[in-house]
Amino acid sequence: MTVTEGISRRQPVREPAARTYPRALPIVPVRARGLTVEGADGRRYLDCLSGAGTLPLGHNHPVVLEAIRTVLDSGAPLNVPDLATPVEDAFVTELLRTLPPGLADHARVQFCGPTSTDAVEAAYALVRAATGRTDVLALVGAEHGRTSDVPPSASAPETSESRGDAFAVRGARFPYPHDYRRPSEADATRGAELAARWTEDLLDSQPPGTSAPAGVILQTVQDEGGVLPAPDTWVRAVRRSTATRSIPLIVDETRTGVGRTGAFWAVEHSGVTPDVMVLSEAIGGSLPLALVVHRDDLATDRPSVPLRGNQLAMAAGAATLAHVREHQLAERAAALGTRMLSQLRELARQSPRVGDVRGRGLMLGVELVTPAPAHTPDSSTPDHTPTPHSPAPELAAAVQRECLRRGLIVGLGGRHMNVVRLLPPLTISDEQASAVLDRLSDALVAATSNSHHHTACNPAARGTPRQHARARHTERAP
């Protein structure tokens, strides 16, 4: 039995079944640097999962390692309660340099537990204490940590909570604009406008004797929801609606922050200044760290839980924030992401199994579908936009497996788990980006070809001759 097999067999015996990634990615990583991960079996992979998008600089970046070593060698305490330290002061100073100007000038930083769930729940507690109200509105398809403080997402079975009286529960879901899988064909050209109007109606529909919500929380790019960038016009409309009604707007930047989407913070694309920002994961420079940034007028005298986050995470986080800012990696992510998105769209034109490609910066998604039978003409909406095909989660899982065979790690997401997610580090080179797209393309060809041996599919889905030729190329190590 190999080392990899032994460790992989012991994990499910020793740990509960609530494990996500080992099921799809049977890897035992032992070394990593930048985009590359090496397994215990000696195989090397290009990692486009990046700790679920939490590694802006990739694995073990030199500036992060140096920051950690400096704290270790200094003799500083590694974890302290609600006390100020030089490491914490340096981190907060760097963080304030990066915030949207409208918030940075009036910001307060509240540390909490080390996870995104802790930060989300701290944000909820903040707006509830500040407003004296209870309900929090979230978006369909959103995932804000693992908190149970809002109703289930649209991916969960519909219940009276998710479809009924929005204010009869502690929170509710409101519609997120989705260009590809929109609520109805009639919404094809007006999805963002109708979603914004629906939000206004929801905010104004309080039952008698109830108050406005304590806050609205959103992600301007839904990652696990299927890599869905929100239209900037819609984000601005939601900001106007909440500001008019004195409802705090919470923006969750857990996955989208620190340059990931081509701006330092994703909300900056729309020019909106939120009242509260939830920050986690990426800000710790690969170590656990979470906090809430909010307007100073929302502050209360109630003491927060005295968990300041560990000093190593703050040092790694400050080094990461500074490196991304000084080397303009957000701008780099915007430029490279645009090129990669263009190439993915070419892949979509070649394969009918790719229903949609989308993303912002280096947060990219490829939605895989089952095309209609060849003899059935594609239906279309009144504006001639093709109707989305059925989601293909089995194909997405097969593509993920074929990617792994070719030395590429990718994630899956979306309501139906049919979206391949690419979240490479901001430090990815042009050559590495090309290798990622080549391996993904080859994996799609292989997965699609294999599916033809078991199901009757559109022959065109097998890929173009050029793709088949590339699929025969010898696999190269990263």
C-alpha cells in the first residue's frame, strides 16, 4: 500500500463523513509552491482551486513565509485576547490602505473568530444591534459561511420560508440577476432591472406591525453559486434602495476580495460604498483570519467576543495585502482574466456541452449542459437568446476527474453542481494560464467522448478535430 493510499483510507475511518473535497480530489498534498501542488505519490498538479479561492499569492509565497518567520523569530506572542499588538497594528494599517475610500475614511475594524461564518454572524449581530431590528435579507444562491441565521439557499428544497412571507422568519432570500438561467424567458433583456424592482417590493412589503430588515447581505460575484457576476447597475440599484430606507448594506468579500475579481474589492467595480464588509480567508495570507469592517456610526458599546485572530495570520495577511497592492496584482488579474474568458468563450463555441462561460478577473466559471437532441431545434426567447439547456452535473464531475488525471485541480459549483470553477492565484503566469486552459479543454473532450459510450448524445459534442488532436498530446508535468 502506498503512502497516499494509506492516508486516504485512514481519513474516512477517523473523520466524519462531512468531508467535501477528498471525495472528488483524492490527493495527499505534501509540498506546494505558487500554482503547483505535489502529492505524496510524486505527481504534480496545477492548482486552480487555490484553497477555494483563499490564496491570492498561491501556496507558500516567499513574502508570506518571510512575514511568518519574522514573527516566530521575534518572540512575539502568537495568540492574544482583545489586546493591541505591533503585528495587529501593522495589519490594520495596511488593510485601511486598501479599503474603498468612502468606507476607509469612516471605518472601524472588528475582529471575530477565524472563519467566514464567524464574520458573517458578527456582521448580523452588528446591524441588529445598530438598528434594533431583526431580519436579514440574503440572495438566492448565496452562501455566507455555514451560518444558519438565514433561510436555505435556492439549492435547497423550497419551503414556506423560501417562498412565503419574507418577514415571518429571521431572514429571507431575494432574487439574484442571472443572465443565463433567468426566472423566465421574458426576463432575458431586463433581468437586472426586474431583480432590482423585486428587491424594492420585498423591502416595502413588511406585514403590519413589523419593521424594515436590519440589513441586506450580498456577494457581487457568487462563487459557489456558480461564478455569477452581478451587473454593476443592479448593485447600484440595491445600494440606492437600502440607503433610501436606512437599511445597512453588507457586502461579503470572503471569496472576492484581495484582487480576485480585478479590483482590490469586488464591490469597487460598481462604485458602491457598503456600510459593512465581511472579510475572511484571503486576508489571512493562507492562515485563518476573519473580521468585519463597518461604518463608525454603526458601532455600539457592546463588547465583542475577544478573539483577535492569531498573530501569524495577521503578519501573513499584512504581507499579502501589501504585495497585491504594490505589485498591482488586481489589475493583472483583470487583464489576464479577460484573456482567459475570451479563450473559454471560444471553447464554448466549439462544444455544445458548454452552455455558458462567465466570471470576473481570475474567478471564472464554465457551465456544462446537456444539449437538446439533434433533431430538436433550439428554442429561444423573444429577444432570440437561446434557452438554457439542462444542467449536466455528471459531465461536470467527469470533467473534474479528467482534469485531475491531466494534472489540473478545479472546483465545482452552481445550484446543480454543473459549473467548473477556476480560481487560480493572482501570481499565475501567462504560460501557466495557457496550460490550465489546454488541460481543461482536453478534459472536456475526454469526458464528453466517454459519455458517448453510455448515452445517446449530440455527435457534435465530441469536440472538433483540433481538440481531439490536442487531447492526444503527451501529458506534460507542470
